[in-house]
Amino acid sequence: MKKHSEACPDCETGELHLERYNDEFEYRGQTLTVEGLECLNCDHCGTEIIRPEQIRHGDKLFADARRRADGL
């Protein structure tokens, strides 16, 4: 991922900035929390973009949370 900010593709006015966040989901009767998810947010229009590498990273974090819940 680029270190410098880039222009928002939607409004072309704001800049995209990396945001890290947590999410919760239900799995086998448990509420699991996944920390360290990432997306890009525009500081002008609020557009949220999730790039393919961020999706892959998030998928791994969700899979890790399910494995921990299963005792693996």
C-alpha cells in the first residue's frame, strides 16, 4: 500500500487515508471480534474503499478468529 495519500476517485476533492477498525460476527453461537481490519476513507466525502489486499488480509483475520474459536 502506498505511504502517501491519494485523491478520492469519487469526489476528486478529498484524500484517502488508511483507517483501521474492528468488527464483530457470530460464529457457532459466539460473538467473535476481529481486530486490525483496514480500509481507505475519504476525508471529504466519506467514501470507503477496500482494496483487494485489504480484503485478503481481512479474510485471513476472520479465518484466524474462527480457528481460535474452534480450538485450533
